[in-house]
Amino acid sequence: MYSVNLLESWTELREKKGLDEGSHQVETSFTELHKRYDQMRQLMVAVWQRGKSLTQHNQELQAKIQEIKAEFQSKLTRSYEETHESLHSFW
């Protein structure tokens, strides 16, 4: 009888240890999953911020292009008018 009780105690201990190990593995897996989720969230925030920054930079570049384009068009028009006037005065 003593050996049966010892065997049952040993079995219960192993089962408890197995459950403890399983529980620990679940906790470890959850912790790892949470860390990865947090890393992905941080990465997504960084990507979003970078995209926002690039959008703003793109808008600034587009405005600068329009400014240069208008300036060039103005100089081209002025040059055309000066050339046209010179030709009229020449003839």
C-alpha cells in the first residue's frame, strides 16, 4: 500500500510539474508574443511618421517646383516680349 501511495504521489507531482512547465511555456509564449506585438506597433508608428514626413516633404517640393516654374515662365515671357519689342523697333 505504501508503494501505491508513493507511486500516486509521484504521478501527481509529475503531473503538477508538467502543468507548471506548460503554464510557464504559455506565459513565456505570451510574453514573447506581446514583445513582438509591441515591436510591430512601434515599427508601424515609425512607418506612419516617416510616411507623414515624406508627404509633407513632397508637398514642400511640389510648392517649390511650382514657384520655380512660375518664375521661369515669367522670365521666359519677359524675354519673349523684349525680343518681340527689339524686332519691332528694328523693322
